[in-house]
Amino acid sequence: MKFKSLFRPIKIGQMEVRNRLVIPPMGTNSAEDDCSVGERMISYYEERAKGGFGLITIEVTAVAPEGRAIPRQPGLWSDDFIEGYSRLADAIHKHGAKMSVQLHHAGRQTLPVYNGNLEIVSSSPIPCPFCQILPRELTTEETYEMIDKFIAAAVRANKAGADAIEIHGAHGYLISQYMSAYSNKRVDEFGGSLENRMRFPKMIVEGIRRELGNAYPIIFRLSADEKVVGGRSLLESKAIVRTMVDAGVDAVHVSGGSYGSIEWIFGASDSSPGYMEDFASAIKTITDVPVIAVGRINDPNYAASIIESGSADMVAIGRASIADPHFANKALLGEVSEIIPCIGCHQGCSEEMLKGNVATCVVNPFTGHEYEWIIEPAEEKKRVMVAGGGPGGLRAAWLLAKRGHEVTLYEKEAVLGGQYLLAAYPPGKGDLTKLIRNYIDLCEEYGVKIVMEKEVDEALIKEENPDAIVLATGGKALIPEIEGIDNEAFIAANDVLAGKVLPGQKVLIAGGGMVGSELADYLGQYGREVTLLDMEAEIASDVNTIVKITLMQRLKAYGTEMIPNMKIKKFYDDGVLCDCPQGVTEFRGYDAVILALGTENDNPLEKIARELVDEVYVIGDAEKAGKILKVTQQATMAALKI
């Protein structure tokens, strides 16, 4: 066995877990509209239990309705919820995994649209810097009542069959708001000294111990460093862990950040693998209870290194388990190359969750649809042609072949990946190549015939005479009708990323969306002086919230000039003329003008295909330019229909 350290059993209190791999509690919006556990949520977690994980922690379970941080967050504030959790526990136990339920209250870190327009409360009347809603301070009496709500929810979880409880004291939520001087300005018995600030979580643990006994496992999650000015540091967190272990905690789950440093909670593609390992390692030095590490641990080699180095006793596989529910089993068998990779894009998981949608995954759109999207053998084997070797074409091809169809994919270039491959070139985006490589491997595994440097045209369609065709021809650069735009000296954004040209020192990028802003990030590495213009009210308006935070930090560090609300009216050889709220203004004197004005669909084959082929599917940017999540979802749906 390649990863022996990951598959040794471990005890948390009296609970034995079959291996060291943990599903951490990640909000997915997969509960029902009434916050109960239904088939969607059960199917999601059962698939991961089936996939070999040892401990599965059920996401952010609200102890009170106003404490929800996402709209369809599961709840345990009433006995009515026990039945759903009981069915969930049975589904997880059936596959040999243990189930922990994380108890949670958002406090000030929520919005009315998320918590049903209920009153937002906190330890002190200080708004969250991310949500920016003024909370009401809980009274001393209400604080004791809130403690009782956590205890009651733990009792309900136990009745439902949960093997353990995790108390969410991390990421700036309500318990953390009481624990931290950053958000707690009280002067009653719950404020002031560290001892007083710890009274709230300590009394929760003591109350659960009274109700459930000393043998019932309790895990405590905390942010070792809140990464905000005036927030909790590692030294204080060490003292907190000592206090909580003395109170009866059996394991510690070590994370970092709060909503004021939300990029630390989620970890985008530009975060290093295991970027919070040092936090776990530091906590491990002061306690004998098991320590769980978390933070972009998306490869079993990284996970094993953390365990074997002594940094932690268990590892939480978060978004990597969203991408591949069978991560654990594949690691057990040494099939690392077959693990569906998390690329850290956040488009399917956090972005959809923050929109109020069910979390899914760009690389694996079956996530969140486990109970309704099922790969079944095709009733009739067909000859299928796929035009285009980008992510949409590759995904459709391997899924079709897996279902038993005879599939041939044609790519006009010498390299697979399409324009998406260029998206891997800006800083922190290298993991995007994993998606293409994974899809290529799957095409090879299921017998897709790939024909390179061959463009599909009418003659080829007639020659091949397929039963069905998938048009995944992608998009092309949008060139709007603006005076002077046809200047041959101007540079296409993709030509810079493709290594065809490196522009001069002073650069104007026309278009400040995802492509333009990431291109500015790319050029910033080379010391270029970049001005980034966009007609929208915000630069990088189409970039995921989490990814955008660190992107903007780098652009500011480079000294990038970012100017929104600029509608280009005319191009000069060395700049542009723009309409803006202040009137008309010019930007001149640039060594290079780069066009990053968006993408439009490139679909020259649809009309011909519909005349020649019975089944025609147009997917991804060929249908309408958009984000990669739409591409892989449409590819999946097309492959399941044929």
C-alpha cells in the first residue's frame, strides 16, 4: 500500500475511525427548503462514504434559524429534523464511515437573504466587514439561552445516530465572535479576559458532556489565526486549545481566517497546497488529542506527508472531495492519476453556494446531482463525432464512450485543451491543466479515438456520417465595431498568454473582465506598467469573489492602474478615447495596446450539421460564451442524452 499512514485506524475519544481522511463540514445548500435533510443531501454524503472516507462531518448545522449562513443550511433547532439526520446516518454507516455533525451559528456573518430575514445577532454590535450588516448584541440572558440551543442540538444529533459532534468555533462565526477580542467588546461574564471570552464555548462543551456523558466524542474547530488586525493569533489559539481539551474536547480541527480574511477560509487556486499545515503543526505541539489539518490538501501525497511529518493526526479533504467523492478509495488503491482533480476555481462550489444554489463542481458536475444524474449504459450504441478538443468536447467524449458509444473527437490544433488551456498561464492558475489532463486520461481509458490537427467541416461530416454530433468548437475573441480597432499592431490577449509576444514596458489593456485582469496579473510578474480599462462599474466583475480578493491584492501591489466606467469610443495607435461619467478622456503614450474585450461563440457548423445528422448538440462557448462551469455541465447533459 502506497499511503499506509492514511489508512491506519485512529480513535477520537471512544470512536474508532477506519482511516485518517476526513470530509470537513462544507456548506453545499443541499438541504431542503425547510432546512431538513432530504434525498439530495443524503445522496451527496452517501457517495463520499461509499468513496472510502473515514469520518464525514455534516455541514454547518444551524442550532437556531437566524443562525443560518446559507439559505438551505440544514438545521437541528427542532426535533422535527431528527428523522432526516437519522436516515443520513444510516446511509453513511452502511458504507463503514463515521458521521459527525457540526453545530453552527453564523452570528453576524450572514445576510437577511440567507437567514430568512430574521434578526442578525452577535457578541457585540459590530458589523462583519464582509457582510456589513449591523447585528444586535445578545444580552447576557440570551447568551445563556444560546448555549442551551447548542446543547439541545447536540442531543438531537445523538438521537439521530451521529457518532460525534463538531463545534464550529472557527471562521469568525458566533462562537468565534465570543472568543475573539476582534469581535467581542462585552464587559459581562462573557467579555474582557480570555477566560471570560472562552466561557461561551466552554459551557457548550460542559453542557454536552452533562447530557451525553464523557464517552461521546466532541471535536472543536477553530481558526488558529484569524488573519485580521486585532484578531486571534496562534499563541492565543494554543491557550484556547488547552482550555477546550480540559473542558472535554476529544479532537481539534485546525483552520484559519474569518470573513474579514475570507480568502484564508476558502483558499483559492493561488493558495499553496496545505497552506494551513503550519497552524495544525503548532497546535499539535501543545495537545495529545488528535489534530485535524485542513487547507487545499488535494493530493494523497500531500496528505500522507502531513501525517508522516507529525503535523497532524488526520487530514480534511475538502473541495477535493467535492471534485472526487472516491478520493479515498483511489488513494487506497494507489490510483492517484485517476483522482478527479480540484482546480481551486470556486466556480461550482463557493460561487454557486453564495448565490444560494446547490454547490457543484466544474470538473465533476455530478456533484450535487448524485441522486438524479446517473451514468447508465446507452440503450443503443451510436457513432458519435465530437468537434473540438477543449474541456467541453473532451468531457462529452469520455462520458459518451463510457456509456458504450463509439466516439471520435477531432481537434484542429496540435494540442488539446482549446482556449481554456491559456487560462492556466496567469499566476496561481497552473492547476487548471489538471482538468485537461484528467479528461485526456479518461478519453484514453474509455477508448475515445482522438484525431489531432483535423478541423471538422461539411465534407468530413458527410464522410463520417455519424449518428450524433457534439459541437464543442468554443469561442473567439470579440471584436466590436469601434473606430481604429482593426490596427494590425494591436495584440490579442490570448497571443500574450500563448507566448507569441511579450509586449513593451507600458501597456494598455482594453477590457478589465476576467481575461484582462488576469492578463494584467500575468504581465505584472514581468514589471510591466499596466493600465486596465473596462466599461463596467467594477474591474474583474466576472471573477469569483474568493479568487478576486487575492487577484486584486496582487494587481495593487504591482501598481496596476485600474479604471472602470470607461467606454472606448476610438482606438489610436498608442491608446484610446473613452466616454466616462466625467465626460471624454484619452489614454495615450502606450508601447502596446492589448485587446481583451470578451468572447463570442464560434459555431460555424450547426446549420450544416442539422442538415446532415439526426442528433446535434451545441455545447459550451460554441452555444454562448460563458464560464467553464456551463461548459462542463452542458457536456455532461449532452453525453447523458445521446
